[in-house]
Amino acid sequence: MTNEVKPAKKRETVRKCPVCGHESWGIAYGMMMPDAMAEHQKTEFAGCCMTEEVRIYPATGKVESGVPMWACQNPECRHRWW
């Protein structure tokens, strides 16, 4: 029996940005050690501060607020959503 921790599949998920269609990664909050960061290469690490953001939802035009869980990796877009 080993105490090996397996990476969470949720962190490995890649989605398409709803604005530009580019690859988007999940955002992980909290302190991460370098070895954990290396294991999850398609994850954006945001540190310990979770800040609520206000945005206009592209599909409906409604103003929403929340903590982003996804970030577009296109440097020209950088759309963040939950």
C-alpha cells in the first residue's frame, strides 16, 4: 500500500474559451509547491487571494459577479469565467 497522491482529473481538464474559442485552463487557488505545479502543467495558479470579479456574460449581456474558475490562455483575450 502506498500513500501516493494521484492528480485530480478536474485540474487536467482543458476547455474552449466561450469568447474566442482558444484553449482555456482551470484556475487553482492556494499555495502550491513547485512539484505540484509541475504535475499540473495545464493549470493556471493564482495564489492564495480569491477575488470576486464583475463581468458581462458574453452570451446574454447580463452583469454577473463571481470567482473565476477558468482562464483563456490566448494573450489577446484572457477571458476569465466561472
